[in-house]
Amino acid sequence: MTLLGPILIAGFLSLAIYLGMSDSSVQNVVVVDQAKLVTKAFKDSEFIKFFYTNETLSDSAFGESPYNLMLIVNEHIVENNKAHLYYKKYPSVNVQSYVSNQLDNALEQVKLKLNNIDDKVYSEIRTAVILGLFDYKDQEVESRKVELATVGFFFALIIYMFILLYAVQVMRGVMEEKTNRIIEILVSSVRPFQLMMGKIVGIAFVGLTQFLLWILLTTALMSVFQSMIFTDPLAGEIIAQQQISPELQKELISPEQSKAAVILDLIDRINFPLMTGMFIFYFLGGFLLYSALFAAVGAAVDSEADTQQFVMPLTIPLIFGFIIGEFAVLNPEGSSSVFFSIFPFTSPVVMMIRLANGFTPDTMWQLYLSIILLILGFIFTTWIASKVYRVGILMYGKKVGYKEIWKWLRYGS
Amino acid sequence: MDKLRIEHISKHYRNHTALEDVSFSVKSQSIFGLLGPNGAGKTSLIRIINQITSADSGQIFLDDKLLSEKDIANIGYLPEERGLYKKMKIGEQAIYLAQLKGLSRNDAISKLKYWFDKYDLANWWDKKVEELSKGMAQKVQFITTVLHEPDLLILDEPFSGFDPINTNLIKNEILDLRKKGTTVILSTHNMNSVEEICDDIVLIDNANIILEGKVSELKQRFKPNQFELTFKGNMIGFTNALWTNYDLVETKKEGDLIKANIKLLNDKSLNDLLKIAIDHLEIHEVHEQIPSMNEIFITAVEQKNEPAEIIA
């Protein structure tokens, strides 16, 4: 499990990239220029070659031809702005947008001539505003909240996965001890509460270690695979395409470099000591909160099949937190992001996204409140769970429902 | 001296009473039978002694001191429903269980080596529990119960699942442990073993103690004042002579010999019976009918359920 995980992840990722690359073998596009407007107007790329004809190819002729794609530019293209691309194999989005961009550019040139507009004038008129976002109290640096939130989302994803995987493992462990009856030997040596906490804390550290290893190994393996097979020229082409005018392109040193600069800027902005500290806190806090409840479920039931009715309501807030997290990336400071980053059942996931953006002194209280509530939250769930656990582990052959558990909660010590 | 003293223990669950004001004591260095039909309250009591659950009222004293959490290390408990981690190697597992009872790892290993050798399990140290036969797993469980040399052993049905050879092995082990100073509480339905090894018993039924005492005394108390007479001779004359003071319970013919079960009534003694018999019969053998623990168990439980009769 510890070793297999990273190998599988790195293997699958590399396979996906490799297959993606094999798709980007050279695409031959035949342009049927019925309008006689765009012949020779398209720029070939390393992976896309254009060929031109004025004659319509029959379906069978295209089928037998060496062309992969057939672009029909109809006679009325200037009026209707519509073209059809016929494929033998569905082209990737990158190919689609490359072809579409080429056609846009070619038609723009045609329309400029039709309207007697000078090319140079047009480039000057054509506008793409770069909207910089600034907090009025902090005008020095441009905000990159959404990008940062995306980084936070990665941490949130790990926490979400960890809780789901390992809380279920706690439940299985408890159930195993109950069903194979070793539990009675154990509880004659240690208090049920100690046993339950031992299981939870033990698995928490197993999980933490395992994830650390996963991350290290996956990163190492990926870099090995990458150096062996990974280059992605097409992606670079597309970025180059999307730069609208040559002037703008010159302004930005190069697209790759600007991308790297953004990433460096993002890394620079994240408070990593805080982020790492909080990651471990929410990692453990969220795990303790949920796994206590999962332990209680394991203690209450006799078989895996009976866990369903209890596991569902436990996973719903977690999944919900994950969905809220996706919205929170787009609107990191919306009121739902704020609320669910404080609410203990969703905060381990949602707060990670907000943490990447950091807090101002004005909003710091939200982080403190979230931390306090999470601590209170897992003390509460542990307390509830210990009551269910204590009664449940020695209760056999009884179909347990919510009513029964409610009774256990009301038992004295 | 009493090893364990149970005083006025009661335990009520929502819908039923498991124990109602139960008191008894267990002598030091004795084997004590805790008996009763299924559902009588034995397991509840054992769990309370092991501090797995707590009593609603009453107190328990171990060595004249109120039972406390640290006493766990001095008690060995073999539950009736017992299990082991199936996927774990038995050696590691035994070490783990010993450590839970407070032994150091090294102590646990050296003690386990001794017991594993003794019970022919040495080759199984690195095997998983799922590879073991039921009897072997039972042995491992027994070992982990006694390994930390507790003063008080509580064994719930220790013989179930064992073949006669292993049953004997465990029985001798229990006797051995008593000799070394251990006090053993044995909860079982196996009345033969009670008869063979128990010094004292209590019999619990429906949350109450219905019988307690030394095994030897109980047998005396429950004897039906009944004798088996083996003889040759004229049955008819003899039975007529018995008249109203005797009750001929049963007769059996074995070849020439007749065996008659005769209950003495109205304060008659064996001598009185023999006087009559000698006139009519050629007596070969006579002996008193002593009840087995099995019979005592059944009699006591049945009498308890007939409220008219009260047990002394």
C-alpha cells in the first residue's frame, strides 16, 4: 500500500501524459476553401499541417486520403462566420482551438481588406484589457486570490482523501476487534476509551506517515518519468496563439516565462510555515472529528452491511465540504466560504483554500474561531463516540438503529 | 483469607435485572466455580469484576482492598467469547497482549518462549492465527491469560472447544496454578470439571444466588437418602416387607443379580433397611447414592423455579 500507491499514481499520470502525447502526432488538415479566401493563410505548426484545395472532397475520397481532418470554409463564411471541421478521429481541444484560431486570424485579415482598414491600425484598435486586482488597503501587490485558492484546494483535496480513507480504516479496525471477539480480552486490560483513542491516534500517524511517503515518492517517480518522456510542445503553441497581437507578445517576455513568474509569485505569497502548520492541524483535527464517529459506527454494528445507514450521514458533510471548497476557490471570501471554513465538519477542507490567501488582521478572528470550534468539535464527537463505543463493543446479535444508539447515549457511566 | 469479596452487587439493564444484591467471597488459593444457567448473570458479574462494566451498586474487594483500576494487572481473564487478530502472527500478538497487561517486551518474550515450548507451539510463533486449529488458538489464548502470573484468574468456559487430551492439559494446569498460589474463578457448564477441580461454588439463577458452599458439603446436603442394594433372592417377600417406610424407586436385573434403588423415609436408617433385607436376601453390595454436581445443578434450579419449596 505504502509503495504501491505512489507507483500507481505516478504510473497512471505518466501513462495519461504519454497517451496524450501520442494523440498529438501530426494532424494533416485539408482546408476546402470554397470561398477562395483562406488558401495559404494558415500557419503550420509542428503538429498541425494544412493543405488546401478548392474542390470539395467526397466522403469516400476524404476517408481514403491521408488527411486527418477536413475543414470546409463555405462561400458565405464572411457573413455567417460558420465553418465545419470533419474528423476521422475526434480531435483534441488543443487541435480544435488551434484550427479555430487560425481561421479567426485569416478571416480577420479578409475582413480588414474588405473594409479597407489598415492592418496596423487594426492592431492598435484591438484591445485586450489586463485587469489587475488590488486591495485598496494594500495597493503594492496585485491580488491573486483565485490562483492561490487553487493551491489551497490541493491541500484540501489531500485532507479530504485522508479523512475518507483512514476514518473508514478506523471503523474497519474497530469492527474487526468486535467481530473476532478479541475486544473482551482487550477491554479487560485497558479502558474502552483508551482502546478507541489508541486506534484513532495510531491510524492518524500511520496515515500521516503514509501520505508523506506518498508525496515524496510520487514526486520523485514523476520527475523520473518526466525526464524520460515528458515534453509538451503543443501546449506551448496554444499559449503563443492566444496572445493576441505581436506587440502584446513582445511586452510579455515569453509566455512560458510569464507562467513561471506567476507560479514563483504564488509560491512567494503563500505563508508556508503557517500553511504547513495549519495543514497538519486541520489534517489531524478533521481526522479526529470524523474517525471518532466512524469508530462509534464500527462498535455499534455487527457486520459491514449494517454500516451503510450510519456511514452515509457521516460522509455527506465531508463531501459537501469538498463541493463548497470548489466554489470557495472561485469566491474565496464569499459568505458561504467564511461560514463553512468555520463550521467544524467542513472547516478542515474549506479552510485550507482560504488559508492559501492568508488572513488580514480584520479577518484573523475567523481562523481562530475555526480552530477553537474544530477542537471543541472533536472533543464533542469523541465524547459521543466513547459512549456509543463502550456499550456497542460488547453488544452482539442486535440490529442497532438510531433509536438504540440514542438510548446508549443516555446511559450513565 | 478471602481473595475476592463481592458485596451486594446489583446490575440492572433497561429491560432486565442481571444481578440482584449478590454477595459471596472466594478463598485465597482455591478454585471457585461460578455456575448458573445461560443468562443467569454470570458474564455480567465477571465483567464487573474485570471492570469492563460497572455495577449499579455494591462493592468488590480484592485482598481486602476496594478493587481499583491498577488491579487489572493482577487479574487474568479468559472470556467465553474469545478471539485473536486473524492476520497477525501469534508470537507478536501474544507479546502485544502481554504488554497490555504491563509486561515489558523482553519479559513477555522469555515467558512466552517457556509456555510455547510447554504447549508444543514453538514452531507456530511466526504463523498467523488463521492458520491455527481451534484447539491451538485456544491454547494461545490460555497462555496469554496466565502469562503475567496474575493472583486471580477468571476463566469463562475454559474447556469449550478442547479435545479430551487438551482439556486434561488445561485442567492440570489450573490445579498447578492453584498449588503455586493462584486463585481461580471458573465459570462453566461442564459439571464434571466442577466436580473434579472446584473447591467451592456459587450457583446463580435469575440474578440471584440460589446455592453456595463447598462442593463436598453440597453433595452431602443434596443426597436423596437413597441406597442402591445389589442382591440375589426373592424380590416379592422383600418388597412386601419394605412397607411404608421405604420407597422402592427402581429395580434392575443384571443376570442373577438385582439392583434396587431404595429411598429411606420416616427417619429410617441404612441399618433398618439392612435388617429387613438380611431376612429375605443374599446381599452383595450396598452403597449410598451421592448426587453429581449435574444433578445438584438441575435440582437447585428447578426447585428455585417452584416457589413453594425453599432451599435451606
